[in-house]
Amino acid sequence: MQLTLIQLKGRDIGRYEDTFSHILDLTERCCRTDTDLILLPECAYPGYFIGMAEDDAWIGRLLELKQKLSRLAGSYGKYIAVGLADSEEGKLYNRLLVYGRDGQTVCTADKSNLWHFDSEWFETGNVFPVFNTEFGPIGCMICADGRIPEIARCLRLQGARLILDTVNLVASAPVPEQLSNQQYTFILRQRARENGVYIAVCDKCGTEDHSVTMLGRSMVIGPDGQILAECGPEHEEILTCDIRLDTDTVPYADIPPRQPEYYSLLTAPTESLPVYRKRNHSCTLPRLEWYTGFVRYPFCTPKEYVEKALHYMKLCKKAGCRLVLLPYAQNMDLSPWLSELGSAAAQDMTVLAGYGVRRAVLFHHGICRQLKDTPIDQRTMEVSPELTISLIFDQEAEIPESMRICMLQGTDLAVWYDGTSSACSRQLMQTRSAENRIYTARLTAYGCQDRSFACTPDGTVLTTTFACEEQVVFGMIYTALSRCKTVVPGTDIVTSRVPAAYTLLTT
């Protein structure tokens, strides 16, 4: 099928009449081409920052705009998908409407994860629709919905091969060429990859009301997470891209099977979640500071592993670390040496080591705690009231539900012991950190062209080792940041979720 994305220049809501005409002109121009589906941005009409409207006159033009877009779809035999600030029964919705080739409405999606001031005027959506076409099933989401992994996963589980994503991605930079955004840089690419779907992302460019700067860079992402076609950041553009939605050409991402029997926490009421209950815990600020050593070294035997571990534990102690993360002794049994490791662990230093097959040991205040190949919903350990750690092994990190469960259990730091050397590890970990507002640490096997690193709750790389070099690197894990789940005012990683709408994930 052929997709056409219309990247509009953002206009202030006071110019809604100009916007009305411009949308129709550009859409009809695209209808005259060989395209199959035309996609316009989030709140293409009347604008994104509708709170600055002097009155509700723009609402009076909504019905006419929808009727004319419907006629264009029917007259030219095209699918037309448009983002609107839509009115229904006296309420406003941030909505994506899709008209079929006959001009009839085939899909209506309302934004669920309301972003920032969205919640001041829009109602929350709670349905994630998929509609059928001759090319294959297509799902719909809107902008910040892409930050919630449950939403894209629900669309994929309903069969979607392509996700239409209307957006107004906000950004800032000294010049337009430098504009970037978390969703553009890594989140949406990972969404496509982890679900094995195409994602068509249609944005605006420019600035509304001298305050909302939009990224531009409308794009089509392939099922492998690579960008197939892309607009620039500064100008209006019409982007066309050919894709195929055949089952044989759009496989699921190369990830292990989901385990929905362990995902009940995804649909639990928000107030019952451990992460929600921890919001009101009081902590002394210095106790929230965990200076951490991330250790990577080669070893051939359990004995050699332990000898080097003892050396680096001593080094980390001298460097002032409260937390030490040792490498993954994959498929090796460290049991005979655990007492030696425990004896060397300082009373005021916490040490974590992974070994065997999905096993780990934690030393804290002279206490040894072991984890032995337990399900994902039993891998979270409270080290102290100020630090909770969860463990992820190998390809489990590719499954967004895995770290989501950990976050909902209140984790501050997810440690990923990765013996698989994932080609997209940085994109993956930045996404897992940002979508859950937690620290993540990836510890890899030594000897591969790869590296160990850690990310902060906003998806920034905190620290990294060199590839193929024995090394310990340091970074401050400040768990006040992982306890704060507010991204911007009005958008919270925990309370913005709609768990009652995610029941498909547990079946």
C-alpha cells in the first residue's frame, strides 16, 4: 500500500479558518495521486493549544470539515485519517478519525495518555481500535499514547500490522535542524520493533502561540525499528512511502514469547499498586543517593570470576560506592563461592551478581539474598526503603511487559543481565527507562563488540564502559528521580495509565 503523510505547519488557533481551508486543499491534492491512505497530524484542526481560543467559534466549523473530508475519501476512493479536536455531546476529545474508501467513518480513536495541558480540555480515551483493510489490519494511537507500551501492544494483539500515529511532538533547540524528541529518537522505533509493526508518524512543524514548538520529522518506521522515510524538521511536506502488510513480510519482532499469566499487575487498580503506595514514603535525601560501580571483566571459571569480583569490590569501596553491580556469570555455578563474596562485601555496600541460568545473589548489610529462576513478577527486591531492584535476563528486556511489571512493583533500578548482545540495546534501554521513569543497567558478557551501560529515568545514558575492555565505570543513581513519575504537569507514568482498558494483555 502507499501511505501519504501531510506534515502541516502549526498555526495559532485564532487562524482556524485558514487551517480549515489549508487542510482541505492539501488533502484533495494528495487524493489526486495514486496513494491509498492519507494521514494528517494530531489536532490538525483547529490547532493543538486550543486553550488560547478566544471563543468556541471554531467548533461550529467541525461538522463541515468532517463532511468535506468524508466526501473527498468517497469521491476519490481513499482512506483519510485526520487528527481533530472534536466535540461530542458537549465534551472535547483529542481524536483520530479515519474515513474509508466509501467515505464512511471506519475508525475513531481518542487519546488516552493525555499530555500536559491536554487534560485541561480533553476527555480521556479508553479504547484502542483496529480496523480492517484490503491490505491488512490497521491500528490507531495519538502522540503520547506511544509512550505507554500497553497501548501499542493492545493494537498488535488485535492483529494490527500498521499503526497510524498522529502527533504534535514538542521539542526545543537553538535551530530547527537540531530539534529532537524521545519518541522520535528511540521510543517509537522500539515500539515498532517490539511489536513487529509499521508505524506511520505524522507531525506538525513550526510553533503555535510562540510557545509550542513541534518537531516535524514525520516518518514511517519499519517493523525492525528503522526509519524508512522521513520529513525535515522545519517545513510543510508531503511524504509518500510504499509498504507491505502481508503476514509473511511483517513478522513479529525476534523476541521470546509473552507470559500473560504473570501480567495481572498490568490491569490492577492504580491505587493498589506498590509503586503508587510508595509515593508517600518519606526518605532522608542522602539515603536516596546510590553511587554505583558497573563492573565488566573477562573470566573463564567461577574461581576467576570471584577473584576479580573481590578486587573490584575493594576498588569500588575505595571509590565511595554504595552499590556494586558485578558481571553475569552466565551458566556458571557460583554457589560454592557465595560465602567468600559475602564475607568481602562491606557492611555499608550492596553487591549484586548474576550467575547460572537466571539466578542472582544480593549482599546487603551482611545478609545474603538469592533469586533462583523465578517468574518475572517475583524478581523485585527491596534493598532498603530507598532502593528497590528488579532483575531481567537476556531477551526478556525485549518484552515491554517485563519491565512494566517491575516498575509497577516499585522498582527504582532494573538490572538487565544480557548474554545475547542485542543489536538495538541502547534504543531498547533508553525506551525502558523513559517509559517507566526508572534507572536501568545493562551488564553484558565480556569479549563481544558490545558494552555495559546505565540509563537515567528520562532515557539519557548515565555511564558506559568501552567495548571489549575490562573496566568499572561509576554513576550516581538518585532514587528521588525514579520515585517521581511525573513527566510534565498532567502526565504521570502511573496515574495516566488506564488499567481497566488493558485486559487484553493478560489473556
